[in-house]
Amino acid sequence: MDDLLSEFLTETTENLEIVDIELVRFEADPSDQATLNNIFRLVHTVKGTCGFLGLPRLEGVAHAGETLLGKFRDHAIEVTPDLVTLTLRCVDRIKEIVAGLGETGVEPDGDDSALLADLHAAAEGKAAAPVAPPQPLRPARVGPNGERWDEDLQRFLRPGEVSLADLETAFRTTQRGADEAPAPRLPAGREAVKQAATAPAPFAAKARPEPDDEEAHGPRDPASQTIRVSVDVLENLMTMVSELVLTRNSLLQMVRTLNDSEFKTPLQRLSNITAELQDRVMKTRMQPVGGAWRKLPRIIRDICRDVGKKIELKLEGEAVELDRQVLELIKDPLTHMVRNSADHGIESPATRIMAGKPETGTIHLSARHEGGHIIIEIADDGAGLNTTRIRDKAVEKGLLTAAEAAALSDAQIHRFIFAPGFSTAAAVTNLSGRGVGMDVVKTNIEVIGGAIELHSVEGQGTTFRIQIPLTLAIVSALILGARGQRFAAPQTSVVELVRVGEGAEHKIDEINRLKVLRLRERLLPLIDLGEVLKLAPGLEGERAVHTVVVMQVGAARFGLVVDDVHDTEEIVVKPLASLLRGTPALSGATILGDGAVVVILDPNGLAATLGAARVEAAKAAHAPALLAQTGAEEKSLVLFLAGDGEKAAPMELVTRLEDVPCEKIERADGRAVLQYRGALMTILHPNGLHALAREGSQPLLVFAQDDFAFGLAVDRIVDVVRERVTFDLTADRPGLLGVSVIRGKATEVIDVSYYLAQAQAEWGDRRARRAVKGRLLLVDQSAFARNMLSPLLTAAGYQIEAVASVEDAWALNKRGDAFDAIMTDLDSDRQSAADFARRLSQDPLWGEAARVAFSGEAREAENFAEVVRKSDRAGLLAALDYALKTRRNAA
Amino acid sequence: MSKQACDYVTFEIAGRMFGTDVSTVHDVFRLEALTPVPLARPDVAGLLNLRGRIVTAVDARRRLGLAPREQGYAGAMAIGVERGGESYGLVVDRVGDVLRLDGEQFEETPASLDEGWREVSRGIFRLKGELLVELDMDRMLDAPAAATAV
């Protein structure tokens, strides 16, 4: 294609995009002369140039459009939304022709007569309307072919030429666009521009401020300031700079080992220059994010017109720059999301008024820098996500069971909109809601190492927050070692490093085969890098000390267990060869300063290996506990799902957490048993045996005591937490201790003794037939302690009576109940415990009973045979055994 | 079938002679410091730094489902090729001379050739007392047919 033509096409395409935006702005404020002048100039330029290039069809359309715009400008006709739509149609036609030109190099065939007729009719018809045209400042002189007289040049304008006055206006309005960027500006100049913009004179530019504003002079000859460079040239340049950076890195590495080398100084200079060069070349690739937004005002306007909504699009931070490669990749996702917000988010004016909101909805799009990332937010004040509908849809699609769905928080449910093929749009409009959407958006963003989060409140709106890296080319990376191999992890995802293992402050726990790290009262799911990458074990064998690299991807946080952390290094990301693409958890490769090749880990891919549910669980664990009641005891609890909603069981009672294959559970006459550690174990489910998993694996809580064990089957083990347990509601059905607020959610705490009794009954009362070791009395005002200790001691072969107060205990005494041992809590009320013990020692009925006290700290207490910790199960049983034995011996 | 006379880089894989058109070969190099790629296709030997470029090394033996090399990759020879702007190295047992082979010696891949070999063969040259298989480099770098069929 002809150079001239291709340049014309590039320029025209850019200009048309501006015209789109300007027209929408102009429609909102028809008195804005500056905007109109800018539009006029752009269309005029198109017309002029195509006459010159011999493009009759394009010229015809542009000319008709220009005529109409001219009437607007001269106030000959009133601007109405219909007329703006007509103008936009004209612009669309121009785009169409330009696109055809771009493909074939010649104007495409087509009939513009209908459009032309409309444009002419609009220009003519309304021109006759009795809108008194205001007198121009001076009579416009018109040349023989309709050319305009230019005062500055003192001659008629040539076709395609733009008057200096118009140019001035254009520059002014272009600056207006940039005005919204947070660049420091002269307030006086801005005022003046505003005045100019609102001045009723047709030649607004005449009211311009004194030319002391140097910006007005700067771009007078834009052609000499900028050149067009093909993107390929920049890409090549970038690649070469990347190579230079690598070479520099290896040189630095070599010289580091030499003392007093004469290379040091020149190398330092080379290093600085390389860094600067890298910086500059990066800059050439940077483009304002506003470029990706250009189409949006027009899209919003069209949606408004099509579906009868009123939406204001607020753009903020258009000047924020990012790598053009990144920009290209986020353009479509952004457009899609804004379209979604307009189509699904913002309600119709009537609905909005009914909801007590302003008739016009707002979509606020903003971009800003934040610690090496760009944050883009899309916020609307619309209806918000319909949690119920998403929940139903997720269940309907089989993504989770109804019970699981009920247990998830709203925010967790909202994340399902990112699931593939997920769309809840009731009606599929021509704009969106076709089920290809948010999952693609999420993937596209994650591909470039970004992350997306959303926050939605029903009735108040939805905010999407996208975090994307500034550039993809050079990143700072942490070099890690696992099983003798080195890896690079992008520094932007790394939150902190924690040492674990022997002698370290932290250690790794295991819940349901998922390794976790308890870090500042948060439970962090762990991924063992060596395991997940299936690396061959290193020569040195299993390490005693590891490092956990805490990583954050979007809202998900996890720990990566590695052997060593070597260094941080600036690395140039190279894509993996095509035959390696799709390798999970790897995003590329790089050459380190020492010349070695290492693969780059993909934090998103790693997070995916954890499984969404586990990441969600970890996220939920971040939520601050809403309950911070004082006085109540802090307990370790296993949280699990079984039937409806989340349930909890005291961790102290649980011997193990297991996950067994379903087929291992055998059923016989209404019972379920499992071959477990060489014996048969009864399996129960809180909702009955029909609720057992039918395929895959069955999570179990195993409660074992001596040689008796039973398994409580649950749907899913969620987490282990430490919480203060206070029963806000007491149990109203068997098997339940009560309801407590755990992690801010009402959670049922199960009564283990109930299930124990059931298991024993099923087991043919084997336990019951065994000789009772002794009768125990437990006096403890904490219901939790009573309920926790009863099953434990029952299982150990004791008969137990538990009462809440000393008064209740004496009531039993009056009845004549005899006990072998009496246990009480020492910490809650030391005085009354001491009184109780003294009185016990003198009591004729209970004086001989062994007295055991519970205390949080190990110490001796007067009148008590033993003091044990409540959670020390083995210690308690040993103490009881010992106390009873000595008592019997004494007797 | 006639074929223009042309220069061939010859090499040996598991005791068999192979050749590939010299114009398709970028370079021949010795493997040093190979970085394994976790979870990759089994025939990917690893990545290496060849004068600042990252080269993906493909193990010819593994690609053809043969017993792996006894002596490991250190010091092994590789045939460097470029494909789609990416650099690959085919790890072979031994690199031989560059031979000028005549079209007259060329024959279609015989049906008697083992299926694994046939898939990557463009045809054979009958040399004195020996057969030389012309290797289809593109096929070698693609996943084995059996693997993609799964």
C-alpha cells in the first residue's frame, strides 16, 4: 500500500476515535463550543485529505457530516440526541470505509445515498427552522467553492487546510483532555480555557488567553516533534536491551569475585548506562491507559440509547502509563467489564428511582499506580450481584452442592462469576450475557501476571479491582531452591519469607493432608514446591529447616515451601518454547547472572494446584473474627461441613483427621464400618448414613480412646481455628452442644458424647459390659468443659456425673450419691474451689474420694491429690488411675 | 523419486544413522548445564543457555521411546534448529560428518521400517553397507503421535 495512504489511514483511525469521544461529550453539553470545534476540525481534515488522495466516497460522506457539524457550530440548528446519533452514524460509515481501505487499498463499494440524504435533510430542514442564528463576530468570507477566508493568512483556505484559529482551538481542546490527568497546571490558564469554551462566539479561539502559556506554542509543529515508528522496531529494541541487561548481569557477577579489579569503574558506568537505557526503551513502549478506554464513552452512550438507561461514565487517571503489550491484553477485558456494568449492573431509571437512587447511574473507571502495579477499578452504583441467583446457578451447574453453597459467604459466592461458562443474565441481550465473559476476563488478566477481585453489595453496586504489572519484559525475581534446583518467582507476588522447622519459631501442621502454617493466627495453606513440581529428591535428603515463601495472588494467599532462598535478581522473562507451553505452574524461563537457565514459577498456576476450595478456606480464615468476647475460653475447634451449614467439634477430642476412599466403607444391616488400623471402626454421619459420600473420598473425624474408636463422617473438613466459644443458643436437639459464633458465623458445636454413645450402642455395648473403673463427679461451671470431658472419661471406662456448680454437687451428696473421684476447676474461682476441697475432705460420704483439680498452669494445690491441665488428656487419665489406685490401696 | 543432491549433517541415535538437510541446522553444540523443566513432556531434556539464547533440548531417544542414554546428558551433542523463532536442540548420541548425498540413492521410507522410525522419517539413503534415515525435524519436535492420540 502507498505510504501516504497508510499514514492517512492510521491518522484517520485515531482521529475518528477522538471524534467518538468528543461527540458524546458534546451531546452532554451542546454549548461546549471547543469540543464542537475540535470535532469539526477532525472531520474537516478527513474530508480534505481524501479529496487529495482521490477517495470520492469517503469525501462525500465526510463532507455531508462536516456540513451538518458546521450548522451546529454556527447555531443554525439545535443539537438533539437524534442529530448526534445521525452524526455518529456518519462517523461509523467513515470508519467502515476506512477499514475497507485498510484491507484492500481501495474504497469498498457501497451505497451512501440514504445516509447522505439524511445528513442533508438534517442540515437543510433544520436550517430553515426559525432559530435565529447569532451574528458571527465578523462576516465570514466565502470563496468561490465554499472555501473559508482565513484572517491570519489573509487568503482563502485550500482544500484540506485548517485555519490557524481552528488549530489553536484544537490544541486547546486536546489539552482539555489531558487536563483530567493529575498533571500540575496553571489554574489561570485553565480558567481562561473554560471561558473560551463557553463563550457564545462561533470563533471561540479569539477569546484565548495571552500567549504566555508556553504550551500553546510548544506543539505548533507536531510533525517535527514526533515520528511514527513501527512497533516491531520497538520490540526488537526491547529484546536487545534485555540481552544487554543479561550480559551486564553476568559481567557484574564475574567482577564481583575479583578484588580491586580495574574493570570495576568502567563496569559500574556500563551498568548505569544499561539501566538508563532499559528505562528509556521501556518508556517508548509505555502508553497512557486512556488509549484502552477511548471506545468506552461511545459504547456506554449506545447502550443507554438501546436499552433506555441513563449512565454517566467517569474516567480518572487516563494518563497513567503502562506497557503497550499489557495495554493490548487488557483492552478487551476492560471493554467487556464496562459493558457488563452498563448492561447488567446499572438499573433502568425507573428501577433506580424506586430504589431511591439518582436516575442516572455512574460507572467510575479509574487507574493508578500502586507499588509496581497498575490498579484499575471499575465501580458502578448499580444493583450489585444477585447472590441468590449466582448461588442457585452454581448449584444448578453442579459446581458445588446446595449445602456447600449455603455455607459459603456472599463474597465466596460472588467469585463464581469467574467460573467458566457462568452467566446469570436472565435475558441474553445483544450486548452481553452470553456466558463467555468473566472467566475469559480473569484468564486474560492472569496470563499477564495480574489479578482480579470483586466487591459487590446488593443494591449498592459492584467494584472490580484489577491489578496488573507495569511491564512484562523485566521483572524482579526471587531465586529459590528446591531439591537442588533453582527457580525464579516474581517478586511482586512475594509477601514475606518465614523459616520453619527445627529450631524455628514456626512449624508446619497438617490438616486433612493439607499442609498449613499458622502465621499470626492465620492459617496459611502450603504448597511444597518439590512435591508439586514432582522433582526428584535431592542428594542431601529431606531438610530439617525449610523456608516458606508467602505469596499473594489476588485475594488468595498461600505459602510455598522451598529449601533455600538464594537471591533477588532482575530477570528478563522469556516465554517457554511452544512445546513447553501449558506446563502448569511455570510461566517462562530466564538466564541468571551466572549464565544458568532457570524456569520462572507462575504464582497463579501454583495457587490453582491448591484447589479453589482450599484457597477460599484460607481466605475465610483471614476474615477477622467478629467475636472478641472476653471471659470465654479460647478453644481449638475443627470446622467442618455436614448437611446444613458449618459445624464444629472440639479439637482436643479429635484423635485424627482422615480421608478414606468411599469404597473402603462397608455397610451391613444399617451400619457402616471401616477397616481401620487393624480393627473395625463404626462410622456415623450427623445427618444419618445416607449422607455418606458415594464417590471419591470420605473425610472423617476419628475419635479414639484406648482400643475403641469411631469415625464421624463429614462432607468436608474446612479448617482448624482457635476461637472463644460462648453458646449463644443452647442445644435444642440431641447431638448438639449449642450454637456459638465462630469466625463471625453462627456455627453448631456437636456433642461428641452423643455420637460416642451411639457408636457404642451400635458396637453391641462392648464398652458398657466392661467393668466400670469408677464413678466420677465433675464440677465445672463451663458447659464446654463438661461436654468435652464427659465423652472422654466415659470412653476411658468411667461413669461420670457432671454438674455446673458446687451447690449442685452438694445436692447429689444429700441424695447419697457416692463417687470414687471428684474433679473440679481451680482457675475460675480459686477461693470457692479451696473451700469446696476443704469441705470435701471433712465430708463423711465424699471424704475418701480422690480429689483432682484442673488448672491452666501446673502447680500444687492444698487438699487436692492431683492438679492437671484440662487439655492434657493423657495426664488426666493417668492422674485418675493413680488417684483411684492409691485410694483403693489405702482402703 | 528423484531428489537434488544436497549436504546432510549425519548423526547417530541408538546405533542408527540419521541425516538432516544442512540448511535446516542452525548449529551443532555440546550440552552443558542443562536445567530440567518440571512437569514437561518426557522427551524434553531441559533448557540451556547457548550464547545468551535459551534453547529447549529434546532427547531424541526419549522422543522415539528408546532406552535412555546411560551416561546422562553431560557432554552430549545436540543438533540446533530454529522453529517459529524458537531455538531447539535435538540431543543425539553422536554427530558424524557432513555428507553430500545424491538423489539417486534416495528411496521412500520402506514399510519394513519400525513404526516409531517411520513417523519421523522422510525417506532413506542407501549408503555403502548402511542405511541413512532422513529425519523430519518438525515431526521430531512435535509430540509423538501416540502421545497426542491419548
